[in-house]
Amino acid sequence: MSGALEDKRTATRLRILVEIADRQPAVSQGEVAEAVGVTSQAVSEYTRQLVEDGYVEKEGRSRYRVTKEGVDWLFQEAKDLRRFADHVTDDVLESVQEDAALATEAVKAGETVTLSLRGGHLRATPGDAGPATGVTTTAAEAGEDVSITGFEGVIEMDPGSVTVVQVPPARSGGSRAVELDRLAEACADADVVVAAGVEAVVSLRKAEVEVETSLAAGEVAAAGAARGLAAVVVATTDLVGRVTDALRDGDVLYEVTEAARVAE
């Protein structure tokens, strides 16, 4: 968990470092104090400690700059805070919010339904036989969308997976150097296939593989895996790092393969 959520001092330290980063290099301690809601003396003390810890460099009178170490700490704290916010939104508040599901059978408003996750979509079945239930707030026929609230229990879901398949960049042959049969085989069992890079788009088109999207490929694959789907990201080697960064940010396990390796 973020240190800023565990004690007030770390939270104040974080806010002051953010203000310094936003105002650098000319930093008015009075303005920082007003923004954070502490005294100028407190800002001075926190800033001195940030300098000692190597998070801030003092360049002269009232001139400060956040160091690489300071930026790294800010990124980590921001990531932890985002995870906590996601937990509150997705887990804690989910029971009092409404969400849409696909009705597997006809349902009436106010009916208890069992919830499951299949094909990446929430599904509602009349009855309370499952480990996760909700209450409908609208009526719906089979196959229609229905609004659900009052979530209880845990939805059973097999964990999703992500495989990143590399294809060479255009300067190294691009789609012309891809073994299309191997590429098609790598995508055959996927629930969703996304592409990152023109070379990936063209390679998949040649392999006659349907592509979900070529935008924000890593984020889309991570979202699919979070809903239990098997996702394949086909990416030019130049973009693999960007894809895997998005997967790590989403706390998704993945593997990188060369199934679409350059033809001999």
C-alpha cells in the first residue's frame, strides 16, 4: 500500500514533493505551504529532508529541482495510490453500484440472480445457486441487457492470460519476413487478438486473423485478461516494451514468444 495512506507525514511529504515538481525550479515555500495546508516552516523542514534523502536538489536560493530518485518515488506512490483507488472502486463500492449484465433467461425487476463471467461479459441467471449474486433493477428477456445491483459473493472466473508475439520491424522485412502459419497458430485459441504497430496489423491481415483493435494494445489485452480472457498481442519488436509496460501496470502475467519468427 502507498506510504501516503499509512501515515500523515508521508502524505504531506508526497504533496510537497508534487508541488516542488510542479513549480520547479523557482519554488516559493509560501505558495507550497498554502497549497498543501501547512506552515512555511513545515515546508522548509520537509524540503530539507527531501534534499538529504536525494529526492530534491537545491540549485540556489528558492531554486529546487526534483531528482530522478524523487521522480521514481513519486511514480511508485502514484501507482500504489491508483491501485488503492481501483480497489475501492472495483471491490468496495461495487456492491452499492449498478452494473449491466447479459440475461441468460427472462428476468423481472427485483429478482435475485446468479452472476458469472463468460466471454468477458457479466451474465445473470435467475436464482441464487452460484457463489456470486445480485438483484435486478430492470426486467429483461433472454439475451438482453439487465441492470444489476446488490452484489454479494465472489464471481468465479478462470484467470486470463496474455501472450505477446513479436514480429520484425519493416526495416528487417516486417510482414514479409513473418511465417504466417506460425502466426495464425499462435492466435488460434485466443479470445481476443490485438495489434501494436503497422507491421503487426499487416502480418495479421495476411494471416487472415481477425484483430480486435490496433489502439492501446497492451491496455486492451490487460483488460481482457482481467475478465478471464486469453489475449494475444502481436507487436513489432520496437513496441514490445510499451506493451509489456502496460501489462505490468495492470498486474497481468504474460509471456513473450517468437512464434512469428523471421522466416529462414
